[in-house]
Amino acid sequence: MKIKNNLLRILFIGLIVSFIAIVVGCASSMSISDKPGALLWGENCGRCHNVRPPSSLTDSEWDVAVLHMRTRANLTEDESNKIVAFLKAGN
């Protein structure tokens, strides 16, 4: 059962990454304030990190991680809030 759940998570992440790649290709002229959290996550976090499922951290752990990375990745408050909301929604 655990293997099945892990496989489903990997497939889900793959679908998200594929979706983000498609959206990024179509959204290059989209302003940052109009971008959803999933797109911001793909554009910013995926550049340096391996993709990990949102369920790998708790909501409070995502708050801490994104706050830390907000400074490192030079994210605005709006961008980091959207990314956190996206990650928590998948938790």
C-alpha cells in the first residue's frame, strides 16, 4: 500500500511539473502578480531543488521553509504567500 501511495505521489508531482512547463511556455508575458502559486513554485523552487511532494512537509514546516527561501530566492511577500498556499493545498 505504501509503494502504491508513493507511486501516486510521484505521478501527481509529474503531472504538476508537466502542467507548469506548459503554463510557463504560455505565460512568459504574464505579470508576476497574475501568476498562480503552482507556476511561481515551478519557476522559482524547481530551479535549484528536486521536486518533492507537498505532503513531505507539514503546513507549519512549509511556512518556515518558504520564509527562509523567500530571502534566498528574492521572492516578494505575495509570491511566497502564493507558493505556500499552493504547497499547503497539496498537503
